[in-house]
Amino acid sequence: MVESGGKPPFDGVIFLPGLLCDERLFAPQVDSLAAVVNSAGEQLYPTEVAHLGDYDSIESMAQAVFENTRFERFALVGLSMGGALAMNMARMAPQRVERMALFDANPGTDDERRRANRRRQLAEATRVGVGEFTRRELIDLYLAPDSRTPELVDLTVAMAERHGIATYERQLQALMNRSDSRPYLADYEGRALVLCGELDRMCSPTLHEEMAQLLPHSTLVVLPGIGHLATVEAPLAVNAALLEFLQS
């Protein structure tokens, strides 16, 4: 247990997983925050992990999170698709999003070339199965070379298989039709942590530099040698950055 200071200015922390990911994506962070208590032994940062597999638009995901959370005012932590969702939630209800952490995220929208590639990926995943497709194609995009251990490869595949092809299709639809968040980031007055892996092939550090410049109260962290799934590739570094951010 780690004893910390007084009550934070938010009720809890909501984690928003990325494409074909589940609560295991944030297990190191949830476990780390569970150990942070006040002098009475009470957990300072209660957590929830949103379930995003049933929705085919970012807006419907946002509405579901708003309706289902037990927290009135919260910190958001979103990775990749979850980061896009966090930005939209901050635009929709800034009074409820006290702060947000954006990990390995893209603030923009898909162009037609990206949409065409997503349609190709869906067709291939339908043909070979979403788990096999993840192993063949997504692993190289998600994990940095030094992170492609059997354990992390198996975890990434297992999360995808748990969701299945129907969820993959819905989430791809949500991503293909998402709006551009960049015009709204400068209006967000809460604190923001912008974090990515140096070797992220999905959402480059350049995109994170752009987000950090647009957000008025932001901190940028780039993790050397890490890819797209920073929370499981570099859990200790992410845990430290997140805790510092939540305590700020």
C-alpha cells in the first residue's frame, strides 16, 4: 500500500480500452491505483474499465459510459480508440471530465485511404479469424520489436479473440466515422496527460506533440523503445506517469 494525500477533485478514474482490447489492457494501472490509499486506508482512486464492444459509433460509446458510470465527475484514461473516445467525451460534457490521459491516440479522423485499409483488414479477419488476423498483422503494429514476448503476443491475441469479429466490425465502423477532435482541444480547460511510445506505428509521437500543443494544460511523455500498447509494454513507466498526473 502507498499512503497519499487528501481526496482528489474527481470521484474516480474511468479507463477506456482501445480497438479489440479489454480490461486486461489496463490491469497494471488498475492494480497500481488500488494500492494508493489515504491515512484511513481508503482507496483514493476508485476505478472502472468501460466495455466498448457493443457500439458502432464513438458517440454511442460516450453516451454509454456517461450513463453507466457510478462517478459524477471523473478522470478519463483512454488508449488509441479509447483516447479518441476520451476527447469526444471531454467535448460533450467538459464539466464531468475533470482531467484526461490520452495514450497512443490519434486526434484526427480517417481519410479514404485509411478507411479502405480498415475494410481490407475486416475482410481478412473475417476470412482467417480475428485471433489469427491479430497474430499475423496487428502484433507488428501494436507491439514494439522488443515487446513481442510470448506473453504480450498471447495477451493481445486473447483480447481480440474474446471480442470476436462482430465487435471488430462495430469498432472499425466507429473509428471510420469518428469526428476530428483537434478543433475542440484548445477549449478543454482540464489537465491532460499525453503519452505515447516512441515506436508507435499506429499513432506517431508527432500526433501526440500536436495534441500537447493544442491542449492548454498538458504534459507530454514519450517512452523510448515502446510501441502502441504502452500500458502493458512499459507498465511501471506508465503507472508512474499516471499517478503523478492524477496527484497533480
